Amino acid sequence: MKILITGANGNLGRRLMKDFSHEHEVVGVDIDRLDITDREAVHRFTPQINPDAIINAAAFTAVDKCEEEVDLAYAVNAVAVRNLCEAANNAGARFVHYSTDFVFDGERMEGGYREFDPVNPLSIYGKSKYAGEVEATRHCPNSIILRVAWLYGPGGWNFSDWVAEQTTQGNEIRIVTDQFGCPTWVGDVSAQTQSLLEAGASGIYHSVNTGSCSRYDWALEAARIAGGDVNKIKPITSEEFPQKAPRPKYSVLDNFYLKTQRLERMRPWQEALQAHLTDS
Ligand SMILES: NC(=O)c1ccc[n+]([C@@H]2O[C@H](COP(=O)([O-])OP(=O)(O)OC[C@H]3O[C@@H](n4cnc5c(N)ncnc54)[C@H](OP(=O)(O)O)[C@@H]3O)[C@@H](O)[C@H]2O)c1
């Protein structure tokens, strides 16, 4: 297949580029080559590639900044999704998109959110990402939308590596104990994307590493694997760590559709974290 990957320099995009290039012809672009909010540029560029699939890993992901740059958040996370859907339709290409656990409000506090549970995003980021889901579903009805969460991977800043680095250097860090979610490794999201495309799947899929934890427990596990000093991790509450955008306190996802359709490739979050911190 010929695959166009947008957001190719991002955390997930870099991994998709690496993995998909083993078996496919891959063209990766980021904002310097193709600004996906520029509808005309998207329509001019895509026919030059003539892709069989467009995978959109581009997004405005700075959650707090989205509160200040609201129009830009909706331009990148929603309007641009329509631009890419139109281009995919014109090329006869599949469309793959990524969304977030932040479409939920986190009031649930037990079990995991399933794909059909009602959304209620708290932040501009979450609202704009949900608007992007609506665009993808409406304009490319056979698109694949993977809702992922708490992503980390090699290169660039990520929470797991930062905790490992700080605790092995003996620096004290303060981590919230009252936010719960699913740490998810980009390599597993990439493998899951590939298998969904191969299976001819469509629709929304919760695609997170299995199990869940608090951000504090995630930090403890990262420090333990990296051989850092776990005593340097000080538990705090969200009230002690104010952030501009509201975060859901409990955004655990259940990969219900993946499991039920027997398409699941995701493994427990501790295994993925171990592999990331010891292999890369
Ligand atoms: N990171 C997480 O914890 C997390 C959690 C849940 C869901 N997700 C979703 O997973 C997907 C991948 O996230 P990620 O962490 O890999 O994001 P990322 O590292 O921020 O990468 C996004 C990429 O998109 C680029 N981009 C931004 N605006 C663009 C535009 N107008 N045109 C073209 N490219 C543009 C960014 O460039 P610049 O860096 O120059 O802006 C960046 O290279 C996103 O859909 C995100 O919403 C992420």
C-alpha cells in the first residue's frame, strides 16, 4: 500500500513511519511540508501521492495551550480532519485518525469507558478532538478512529522517560495520585493500527495498553524499571498541581470493540513500559 502519514515528526507519527515503512511505501509529512489546516494545500498535495490510505497523526496536543488558542485547536483537531477526509475520498483512500480519552469527563470512577459511552469533554482540547471524531465519522464513514491515551515513545519529551531520568539522577518529583488512566506505548498503537487496516475494520476503537493506574503509580513503575529511586517521587493531589485545562480524573478506557471483534493487539501497560525502558 502507499500510505500518506501526516504529523510524521510527532511522537506517534515517528513510530508509524518506522513501522509502516517495513511493508509499505510511506510518505510522511509534517506542518513544514503540509499544513493540514490549509484545505487547498491538502487538495493539491494528496493527488501527487495518490495514497491508498491516509493516517492522520497530526494534532494540536498541547492541552493547556488549546485553552488560549481555541480557534487553532478546532482548526487542527477538527476542520483539518474534514480536509483530509475530502482528500481521502477523492483519492479512494482509507482514512485513519486518532482521538483521546479526554473526550470523557472522568466522573465514572470505576470500570472502563467503552466506545458507546456518552462523551462529555471538559477541555478545549477534548472538545476539539471530539469534533474531529464527528468530522471523520461523517465525511469518511469507513474511517478507523483509535482513541488512545497517555502516550509515550522514544524521542522527544515523554512522561515515562522524564520520570526515569529524574529518579535515576536523584531529583525529587511531585506526581498526582488522583488522575487515573492507561499509559500507552506508541509501538503498540502502531501495530494495532496496522492490524485494523489489514482487517478492513472501521469505526471507533479504544486502543490503549490494558490495565490502568494513577499517574503516581505509573511514575513508580517507570522509576522501578529504570533503577531509579522511588522515594524521590512525592505524592500530591491535582489541587496541589493546578493546570489551565481541566483534566478528567478517571479516563480509563476499555478496548471493548477490539476485544469483542477479536482484533486486540494491546498488552498490559506494565509489559509495554518495561519493553520501552529496557529496549530503547
Ligand atoms: N500524547 C498523548 O498523550 C495523547 C493522548 C491521547 C491522544 N493523543 C492523540 O494521538 C495523536 C498523536 O499524538 P502525539 O502525542 O504523537 O502528538 P504530537 O507529538 O504533538 O505530534 C503531533 C504532530 O502534528 C504536528 N502538527 C500540528 N499542527 C499541524 C498542522 N496544522 N499541520 C500538520 N501537522 C501539524 C505537530 O507539529 P508541531 O510539533 O510543530 O506542532 C507534531 O509534529 C493525536 O491525535 C493526539 O490527539 C495523544
